Amino acid sequence: MSLLTNTQGSPERVWSALAGLATFGEQSRAELESLLNPGFLKPGLDAVKTVNIRQVIGAAASLGAVEGDRTSAATDLNATAFSQGEMADWMHDVLCALEPDHKDAVILETYAWMVARSDQAGSMAWMHEMNADAFANAAVEGLLGLDDDGGVKMNKEKVVAWRRWLVFLGLATPLPSPLLPQPSPATRLRRELVRAGVAGTTLGAQEFMAVVAARLPYLDRGRLLLQACERLGRRPSSQRLSPMLSIALRDLEDEGALEMAQLGDAGGIIQLAEDPAHLTKGFLSVRIAADSPR
């Protein structure tokens, strides 16, 4: 089963399971369930279990992080040494390295489709006009193949799980209920720039975009984004960025995490998607701040 099919296998629960296995060694399913899911008491009733431990272990196994059978599980990953950000880094690396036919490639594949669709529309407004059913149906048209259970790769239940993974990975910003998470790669982009070793440096526009495409392949110039554009029957611009990446860059500039610079109308400027409210319209170089996120 995939990460999205294991709907109770949220990234936070997977992290907890891996930390438990790293601390106590190989555990039976019953031992691990007792550790992660002690339950709670209701008057006149037995303990109520709120988490399906099978789905948590299934999600961890889908990431290649656990070994075992139906009775026990173990891991070689030292998850106890990871901060939440570092756990998200590891999960992001795993997902970026998946082959296109892997059952969990759909997480970043769908994100790339969303970026491409927003670029085609010229804004991100379209996605806010859709409920989970409509969004899933639209995404299915841009995805290839079926899930490992023989069903479609995306449906309204999987959309909910997908959004949880995006928040954990730093690809969406959580908002107060009942608002849905806002898709934004800003947090992940900042982390990947630091992990790429370019914090505290200034990169030319083309060099900067090469780093982005290599480490976040679902964004502009990345292989997943190019595949998504091909399925939509369009060619992305080489000199103008998508609304999704443009908003993230402007957010990071406003936070002081980077600074985009351009010299008048000099050739080679990479243009950002239009935003009349923001002074930055494009860049010839990007200075990345030196501080490191955790």
C-alpha cells in the first residue's frame, strides 16, 4: 500500500514509529502499538485505540525505512537523532529519488502537476475554487497509471493525506481550521539551498535555477515539472518563473532569507510571475543568507 492509501500513516506517526524502533530495537506489532498508541479510557468502555498501527508501519515500510514481517518490525535508521526538519529532509530525499513507476512517486508528481497547472492558468486561484473531489479528478487527468491497489492515484481521501505530507515536507503552509493548507515550497526551498551548500553565497540566475531544478525537481526546470508540462501539452518558459516558485522567492526575500538583484533591463534577467504589489519583478543574481534552518 502507498503512503496515501495508508491514510493513518501520517509523517508524524511514521517519525514516532521509527524513533521508537531506533530506541528499543526490533518490536512486535503489539509492542509497537502499545508504545505509540496506548489508547484512552471512556466510561464503561475498554481502552479506545485511535491509530491503526498496521498503516503506520505500512507507510514506514513504503519509504524503505523498516524491515520485518506481519509480526515484528525493525529499522536501521537512527530517527532519534533527527529533528523534525531533518526527518522531513530524509523523507524528501527518498521521495525525490523514486522511480516514476513507484507507488509513492505520486506525492511529488501531483505537486509538479499543480505547479504546471498554476503556470498554465497564470495564478494559483483555480485550486481554491475546487473541493477535494474536483481537485482529485483534475489531478488524475495529469497523472499516469494506477495506484498499487488498482485504483486511481488520487481521490478525495488521498488528497487529505497528500496535503498532510506536503505540510510536513515544507511544501505547504498550515492554516487555522477550517482553512486548507496553502501550497508553498518556500520552507523546503530554503532548506534545500542550505543543504546544497550555497548559503552565504551569491549565485547567478542560471546557476541558482540549476540548484533549484536539481534539488526540487517538481519546480521550474525540474524533471518532474517538465514531465507535467508535457502531459498538459505546453512548453514552460525559460525566462519566466511559475506563480508557485515566484511567490516562494518573494516570501523568502521578504523574510530576509535571500535577496534577488537585477540591473535595469539587462539581458538574461529571469522574470517572476506578475505581482503588482511586490517591487521585485525578476533577478540576475540571488544572494542566499548564511543562517541555517533546523
